[in-house]
Amino acid sequence: MANKAWFQSGVAIIITLLIIMLAIQVQVVFEPLFTIIATIFIPVLLGGLLYYITQPIQSFLEKRKANRLVGILSIFIIILIVINILVMVIVPVISDQVQNLIERMPALQRDFQAVLEFLSSQREELPFDIDIEGYTQDILDQSGEIISNIASNAITILTSTVSVILTLILVPFFYFFMLKDHEKFVPAMVSPFSGTVKQFLTEWLYDVDRTLRSFIQGQVLISFILGVILYIGYTIIGLEYALLLGMLALFLNVIPFIGPWLAFAPAGLLALIQSPIMFVWVALITLIAQQIESNLITPNVMGQSLKLHPLTVIVVVLAAGNIAGFIGMLVAIPTYAVIKTTIQNIWRYRTTLENTLLTDVQPQLKKHN
């Protein structure tokens, strides 16, 4: 029984859980390490995100014989130009729209309540029974809570100036060395090992890199295209706060499958307040954008590189959202893809070892016979 795969896997899981439990019991010993990890986690995460987004630019420049440092400097200049354009052109418009939305929030709440009251008066004509009064109060309470949370988060951000400045300093630092020395990472990580273990770790790290590269580059490009399509559509139909809603859709569409629905909710709500026919137009534009994304953009941008079933994606995203909120939803799919890649590599490594052992043992058995 000890040679069975399921038994060995169970023992490995139990030992891992015991190690985690013992580490928790003596966590005071690891507190300095946890502090260091917590300090550099966000800068490394943001630096890695920037690296994967801009790495194609670096490859393009180096294929045209550009020096590495020249290529990195060019990428930094491009980023500064993009940030400058955002600050000068887009940020003021979004800021005005946000300010206008906040000022109009009481009036929008009254308009929305009027819409719900009209629906309530037509309850008998509806094909289903719904507690409109209860939903009205819940939505109003939640909208007030959202506004208060935004205010409290803004205060928290302002009071965390030191942490923000430290992050802003560390992100370019990590990002620069990722662009400069990314080929050295895998050899440095596997250098203490040798033989089949070194080969396994090398293949695993390269597979994880390909997985993250495929997801981040593909999802960012898809999200950008969808955001642009929705902004153009909202502008054409005359939806208020089109740029703000387009930018919101751009960021939320980073979450596969669930993101588009999260982006549709505020757009549909504002459209319903503006006019019922506007809600129909917003729903139609969202449907068209999703069909373009699922049938044209995603197959050509990402292909089948991750090979994740849509139902799996939905379950993983929803579970991660319940566990870790919005951040969990953002990192759910890449984390799941990395875990899947790791398991596949372990299984391939184990199969290779078994085949190697069989190849070595068979000649000896033949001689013995």
C-alpha cells in the first residue's frame, strides 16, 4: 500500500498540514519574515504585473538590436508618457464625472426610488412577485454604506502616506530589475539542485512563467478592448458618465466571466434612472460587446493557452470572492492556473521517474530470468 500513489499523496498532504500547523504555533519566530514579505508583496506584485504587460515591448526592441538598458529606458519613457496623457486628458474628465455623480447622488436615489415605486404600483402586471419595497430599502442602505466606505477609504489612503510613498519607490526598483535580469531568475533558483530535481524545477518555473504571461497579457488586452468598445457604445447612445463607466468596465473586466456582469450593474442602474429605453440600449451594447469578446477577441488573443473550463472559472472566482473579497476575485484565476500547472508538472515528473525506474529494472529482470 505504501507504493500506491493515493497513499503517498495523502501522506504528503498530512505532512504539509502538520508543517503549517507547527509554523502557526511558533509564528512569533517568523514574524520578522512575515513583516518583510508583507512590505515587499505589493511592490513585487505591481512590478510583476508591469513586467508581464510591457515585456512584449522589450522583446520587440531587443529583436531590433536595441541594447537592454536602452530598451528599459524606452519602456520607462513610454510609461511616463502614458501616465502624463492620463493625468492631463482622462483624469480631469473622470474626476469631474465622479464629483458630479457624488453631488447628484441624493437626486439619483430619489429618481431610482421613483422608478421602483412605479414598478411597485404595477406589481399585478408583473409576471412574477417581488418585494420591491424591501429591495428599495436595501439598495438605498447599501448605496449609503458604499459612499461612507469610499470616504473612509479615502481618509485611510491619505493617512497612509508613508506606506504609499514606500510602495511607489519600490515598484520601479523591482520592475527595473525584472526587466534587466529576468533570464537569471530560473537558473538562480535551481542552482542548488542537480539531476532530475533540477530539471523538474526548471520546467515547472518556466511553465508557471508561461501561464502567468498568457493570462496577464491576454486578460489585460481583452479588458482594454472591452472597455473601449463599451465607452464608444455608451457615448453613442448618450449614456451619462460614459467615460467613468467605461473605465470601471476596463478594470472589472480583468475578472473573467464575472467582471462584465459587475461592470453592467452600475451602467444598467444609471441607464434605468435616465430612461427605461436607455437601459435596453445599455443591455444591448453589453450583449454585443460580450459576444465580440467571447467569439472574436478571446479566441484570437488567448486561444486555449490556459485550457480552463468556463464553469471552473466561475466557481473559482465566486469562491475566491467569498474568501478574500474583490482582491481574491482578481487573483483567483492566475492562482488556480499556477496550482494546476504545478500539479501537472508534479504528475509528469512522477510519471517520468516511474518510467525511468521501469527502464532500469527491466534489463536486470531479463538477466535474472
